Amino acid sequence: MADQDRPALTVCSPLWFEARAVRRGLGELGEVRQTGYGRRKSLAQADRLRAETAAGPVAVAGTCGGVAAGLRPGDVVVGERISGPGGQLHDCPSAPLLAGELRRAGMRASAAQISTVTRLFSRDEAARAAAAGSVAVEMEAAYLLAGTAGRPSVVLRAVSDTPGHPLLGPAAVTGGLAALRSLTRAAPALARWAAACGP
């Protein structure tokens, strides 16, 4: 795609089923990229984002694990701050506005800190993230945001599992489907957020 034809919004969704859910809700209002799972693929995508010359807003959208009390599958967390594995922090100032718009659309959404972790099933990492103030964990956002310097960026994650509804438990499928439905419902708000960011 030529730079002059690049959509105003680029959405990075790590896994194919996340990308499909976002694309279903976003339609032609932005470009959805399946960026791959984990650190290595996310850093490669960050290099691609960094090299783009006609660069609009970037959203990271996918599922996450909830680590705070009160979250349930299908809830949406917009990252007000993203904590990386190395201690780096990324602030997303527009997170409260986007979360508010999602709530007005009837979704359970909050703006809060999210931690990028290195292992999905590490109880120790999840506990450390919760102790540091994060309400959810995922594996890509901090790496992807490293490529967005100077570009408006936001992280939107839908909760697929919680301590009460673990990813490997009997409710895993139900929780995953609830999260994907929330991604589809939330996608149009990402397009409105991007439009509000200006050219």
C-alpha cells in the first residue's frame, strides 16, 4: 500500500482471530494487521511502524487476562499506562476518553494500567503486575508501542480470562468468545478516536 493511500488508523492485532474480530467491526475505517504473538514478532512490527513516513494513529487491539477483582470476560480495558517487562512505561493520554465512549455505547470498559508480560501462564508475573497496579496482562503492547514515537497510540484489550475464569478452565471458550465479541463492538470507537486525533 502506498503511503498516500495508507488508512488514517492502523490497528495491530497479534493473533488471527483477534484481527478478524476487529476487522469485522472496523470495516474500511482502518487497516488491521495481524502482527504476531509475543516479543519477537511485536518488535519486528515495531520496526515497520517506525519506518512508515505517512503515519497516522496506531491502536493495539486484542484479548488479555484480567488480574484485578471485578473484571469479567468480555470487559474492555483501555491502557492508560502500559508497563513493559523491562520496567518501561508508555502513557496513553486519550485512554479515559475512549473508555468513556465505550461505556456510553453500553460496554463495560475502564481506563487502567496494563502490563506486558513475557509468559502467558506465569502466576508470578500476573501477581507482580497486579501488585504494581495493573488490572490486566498481555504479551505485545509494550513492544509494539516502541515503534509509535510521535504517533497517537492507544491499547484496547478485551478480557478473555480472570482468576475466577482461567484460560485453561472449563469456561475458556465462553470467555474467549465474549472477548472477541467485545473487540468487534469496540472497533468503531477506535475509528472515531483516530478521526479525533486529526491528520
